[in-house]
Amino acid sequence: MTNGHASTNTRPLHNPLGLLAELTHRCPLGCPYCSNPLAMDKREDELDAATWARVFREAAGLGVLQVHLSGGEPASRRDLVQIMAAAREAGLYTNLITSGVGITDQRLNELADAGLDHVQISIQDSEPKSADHIAGYEGAYARKRALAAAVVALKLPLTVNIVIHRANIARVDALVAMALDMGGTRVEIAHVQYYGWALKNRAALMPTREQVETAVARIEPLRKQHHGRIVIDAVVPDYYARFPKPCVGGWGRRSLNVTPAGRVLPCHAAESIPGLEFWSVKDHSLRDIWERNPAFNAFRGTSFLPQPCQSCERRDIDFGGCRCQAFALTGDARATDPVCHLSPHHHVVAEQASIREDAEYVYRRL
Amino acid sequence: MNTPAAAPSIPPDARPRLPRGVRLVHNEAQGGWVLLAPERVFKADQIAAEVVKRCTGEASFAAIVDDLATTFAAPRERVEADVAALLQGLADKKLLEL
């Protein structure tokens, strides 16, 4: 295995496996937990298709295997088919992450013909009215179901992504049943992660501990019940966890993210941490950024971590958790993620989780 | 078309193949063979890669076992049990059609 070396030290670098390509921040939906930043890239600043093609070739050269074409809604780009084809041509596994609104049958056919490998459709609830309310878009549920049917008819593998929060957390069984009914071979039961828009809407989205425990306890029985028919992946609700999640598999370790305007980030929320300067694919090659951008090296490895992480047996398992969450909840991006019960700031998480209000959603709008 | 995971027995005339959305690729930077699937990457060791390469939808399970037993000069029964376990495991993860 050939590993690159950071110019600043001799620590071996990992090769990234996945690239999240945010083709645009435009989206017809307004989900209140959107993972896009509050300040979004404008249409006129979006990278053109030729630049994306170069980025995909550079990514493949860096060891990236899979590209996730996302947004916003990637179908808001008229040149989506061209962009997808360029990723496939670079040898990458192509995953289209879509809201399901905005892709015509004809465009889906073109994508399939050009070699699209996999489609992920998000759906907000198993109750159509609730789903449309959460998405902030009348008729979204029906359109998503229609696109899912078209995907399955083309024999493309389908993942159904369902973000879980207070309004739908009681329906985990029904949500998995819906994913099966849609023809999905994989379903993500993804509890909201509180960054960006979700952080803004936290009080309106946050479930109770009891609701979370009930929902989490359903996953294993559902896996047994549907074994061999659908793969159930769960993203845990970390405000109620004892240990933090490993930040994108480690900061600058396994994945990278390119924003619509071309800035390269270790994860989609990284720009919420002040003081980091992210380089753009307009000025640098992807390898240059991966190996040399100080922002990528800022939290690589574990040497920056304080106690209790330094002497913790989980140090190399979860890397002290998520940098963005550490910053959001403690004001210090180097701190132990306060989700960890060993963090001196752990009480903050419980305090924040206890704030629940049935307020109107602040919908995500460009 | 999946049998339960407990006792992997695959009919001799089954013709295993990778479904659309699952691809076996060789990648130097990642150190060898990898099986690419929706949101998943599986490192395949040399043996697993040899097995999966033969899952084209054309060769029968029996023919694949024969081929591997000959190629690697291994006892057929042992090869059959190992390959059945590998293929059933992949099928359970929706990475293979039997």
C-alpha cells in the first residue's frame, strides 16, 4: 500500500475512500435539519462540469472509490448527467443522493444509461401529510414515491434515507416497512445530527430520552425480521449516547467534501469551525489539499486531544468525537466531544437535550 | 431468493452474480481488490476476489467450485463449504444474487 506523507511531519496519511460532491446548494425542499451550512454557496459561484470532471479524476488518483453526488438537490443542475458520467469515467462508484423532487423519468433513464451505480432518496415520514410538512413542500411524498418506483423499475439499487426526530420517531417500524414497500434494498434510520439548520431547529426536533431508547431498541428486532430483504443502517442519536461518534471516520482520514463553489472540507460542517482556511479546487489539486492544507492537518490524528482522551482506550476508535460538535457545544474545537460521558462538559448535552419546544420549523432556504 | 443464514447450502445449478450497483474493482491506492456497493466498501482478500470474479451469472455454483478446487489444488468438499459460506454471507448483505 502506497501512502502519501504530510509535508509537515512523517505521519503516514490515509487515502480517502469517499468524496461528497455538493453540486449545488439549491433545493426545492426546506427540511429543517438540512446538513448544508446556514450560509450557502450561490448558483453563480458553482463549479462547472469540466472542473468537476477534473476533481473526479484527481480523486480517483488519490484512492477515492466512491463519489456521492449530493447538494442541495443535485438535479437542480442541468448538467447532472454530464457530471455523473464524468465521475463514472474516472472509475468512481457513483451514488446519487436526491430529494426525489426534480428528476424526470427521462433524466433518470439517461443517468442509468450513463452508468449510475446507486440512488439514495430521502423521505421525511411514512405519513404523507407529515412528510410534506417536514419537507416544507406540498406533494413531496408522492413525488418521492414515484421516483423510487422508477428507480426500482430500472433495477438500480435504492437506499431510502429517513431522518428521525420528534415528529416521526414513534414510527420506526412503519418507516422501515415503507422503505421495503418502496423497493429499497437498504434503509438509513438516521437520527438528526445537530449542526447547521438542525442546530437552529434543535428544540423543535429533539426527541425525549424515552422516545430515543424505544426507537433504538427497535433496530435489532427489525434487522432480524427483515434479514436478507433489506439492510438497515442506523445513525445513532448522539445527544443521548455515552460515547461520541468518530468524526467522519477521523478528520482528514477517510473522506472529503467539495462544496458547490469548490472549497474542500474534511466534512460538510467543517466551515462552522472558525479560524480554518479551506482551499479551493480552483487553486489547488485535490492531492495538494489533502496533503498540505493546514485545515486538513489541524485535527489529523489524536495528538491535539486533551485529557481524558489522551489516556483513553477509545482514543483511536472515536478520535475524541466530532470537532464541529466540540466547537458548537464548548466553543473549543480541540475539546473532547461533550457527547462523551467522560467529557467535563458532558452536562451541556443533557441541558441542551432537555430544551424542547413545539415551535414552527425554521425551514432551510437559500 | 435468499435462504436463511444459519445453514448455507447453495443449489449446484445456482448462477451467482453481482447485482447492479455492486462492482469488484482493483485499486492500487487502497491496496488491492475492493467490492464496491451502496455506501459500502469491502476489502476483498485474494481468495474472496477469485471467488467473486467467477460470479458472472453464467457459471453455476458447481462449476465455480470445480474451477476453484482445480485452480488451487484443494479438496472439493472444503472448497464448496468455504465458497457457500462466503456467497451466502454476501447474499445476506445484498451484495450477491443467487
